[in-house]
Amino acid sequence: MDPGERPWETARRECQEETGLILPEPPRLLATVHGLPGGGWPYSTIGLIFDGGRLTAQQIRRITLDPREHDEVRVLPLDEWKALMRRSDFARLSAVATARRTGEAAYFGAWDWEDASSTPATSC
């Protein structure tokens, strides 16, 4: 996050820098993730997951990745991601997809799903 940026402005800027895509203003909040200090990191953290919208085939073809950040684009149905991801990561992805579908934001009490003391709540 750059000085003076709001979280959604950071999300829009990072998305454009890393993919070339421009998100709507402001994107809808889908989920928050809170992390306590640990694992060599001395500070509490918070992550915000915003809705990037549904991409058209043309938008997907126009994605230009920053090779320092990413090396591949994949577009798959949600269920196909399950075999490609750690169980904890897929559970988080699935909860975010539910938040997008229902319009109710999800909350994650930790960065690592399996270490979370609480399950995602669909409220906000």
C-alpha cells in the first residue's frame, strides 16, 4: 500500500500493474483476513479481498502478467481448482466464491485456514 492510498485503490493499482486489467471503482469487498504476529513477522496484518468482476474471454486474452510477480494465467471452474491447491487454500477460495455469490462478506481469523480459531463468518 502506497502512502495516501485507500485499500481499494491499492487493489486496483496492483491489479493493473500485475495483469493490465482495470477494476471498477470501488470494487466490492468480498472478504477480510486477519493475521496475528508470528512466523518471523512482528506485526498484526489484515488483508482485504475485493471482487474483480466477471472477465470476458477478450479481457482474459488481454491479461499481461508482470513476470516478476506471476508466470501463468489459468481460468478454471471452481471445482477444478481443488486438486491443484492445498486444502486450506481451496477452502478459502471456496468461501470467497460463496461471498461473491451471496453478497455477504467472509471473515477469516488467520492467514492459514487450518490454524484459524474461527471459521469464516458470512456477515458484514
